[in-house]
Amino acid sequence: DSDTNTEYMINLILFGPPGSGKGTQAKKLVEKYNLLHISTGDLFRYEIGNKTELGLKAQAFMEKGELVPDEVTIGMLNNKVEANPDVEGYIFDGFPRTIPQAESLDKLLKSKGQQVAALIALNVDDDEIVKRLLERGKTSGRADDISEEVIRKRIRVYNETTAVVYNYYDQFGKSQSIEGKGSIEDIFGRISDRIEKLNV
Ligand code: B4P
């Protein structure tokens, strides 16, 4: 039952500005630690690809570099977690991006006798972000990677709305920050070190 599972579950939040490498690292971490990767960005892109009602709603915000409204995002995230109960833990990638999202995640996990083990933030400067995303935009087909203006807007939204989520988890001693520039393997090593030092 959920009580006996609690101590064995590692629920991680991969955090950082757009293009900081959350998705890249999450894919490597799930292989190593047998966790379920939940990326709200990927979930939205899937819905957009299938032209669902949810996708159409999200698309309008994403194209402009804005956040999709909390009620839409939280509902989708909750469904994904509820649909996958038998896992050793979750890696949340791109969620939570607002304080209400963080509070709702805590509530959801608590209802299962679980909690967030750590938030790991990847630090990357703005110029590097712009460089990476413009590069990805050449092949990704993502509307939000093509123009520097939209990328700068995403960085602004991150600084104004999302960055405080770091402080929110910091009050519980759960936030950790690592250098996000360097090779993908080196960064993966840094994150793995932090995970192995967690008391869960
Ligand atoms: P996301 O899909 O979360 O996208 P992201 O921030 O661009 O990506 P990430 O940090 O994962 O970067 P990646 O590894 O791909 O969000 C997109 C949009 O969806 C948001 O703007 C918003 O509109 C909406 N959304 C999503 N979640 C939401 C939420 N919770 N609430 C509201 N709205 C939400 O890496 C980027 C690039 O860098 C790649 O090309 C990669 O190859 C490269 N790279 C990675 N690591 C590198 C390294 N070490 N060195 C050099 N390049 C590297």
C-alpha cells in the first residue's frame, strides 16, 4: 500500500530555465533509476500533434512563449500521475512552473503518502539558452524555438513566474542547484551524485 511504499519512492523535480537540459537529463535518469519521466512540455506537444481540445488550448500559449494556464496544466499532470501508480518514483520535468502548481503537486503526492525528495536546478546563462534553442529550432519544428524574441520571452516568464518555485522548495531544504553548462555526460554525473546523497 502507499504507506509502505513511501520510503522507497524518489520523486524528483528537474528544474531550470527553458533549454537548460531538463528533458535531455531526464531521459538519461529514467534509464539509470527506473523512474517515470513526466514532461508537461512533451505531454502538451503530444496533445497538439493529435489536435485534441487540450492541445489546441495549449498551443496558443506555447507559441507565444507563455505558460499554459494552471488549471489546464495541473489537470493534465494529475491524470498522468493517477494513470501510473506502480512506479518507483517520478521525474517531473518542466513542472511545477508556478507556485500554485507546486502546491498542487505537494497535495497530490501527500494524498498518496509521498513527497518530493528534491528539486535539482540546472544553472545556464541566457546567451547559452538562446544559442541552444535557436540551434534546436533548425530541426525541432517547435514554434517556440524559432524566434529569438519568443525565446527571450520564455526566459522572462521563467524569471518572473517560475524561478520562485526554487525558493518554495528551498524552505523545506529540498532545493539544490548545479552547473548546467558543460558536456551532457558531466552534468548527468553531477545530478547522479546528488541523487545518491539523498536520504530516501
Ligand atoms: P518544455 O518542453 O518544458 O521545454 P524547455 O524548457 O525548452 O526544455 P528543456 O529544459 O527540457 O531543454 P532540453 O533538454 O530540451 O516547455 C515548453 C513550453 O510548454 C513552455 O514554454 C510552456 O509554454 C509549456 N509548458 C510546459 N510545462 C508547463 C507548465 N508546467 N505550466 C505551464 N506551461 C507549461 O534542451 C534544450 C536544447 O539544448 C536541446 O536541443 C539539447 O540538445 C540541448 N542541450 C541539452 N543539454 C546540453 C548541454 N549540456 N550542452 C549543450 N546543449 C545541450
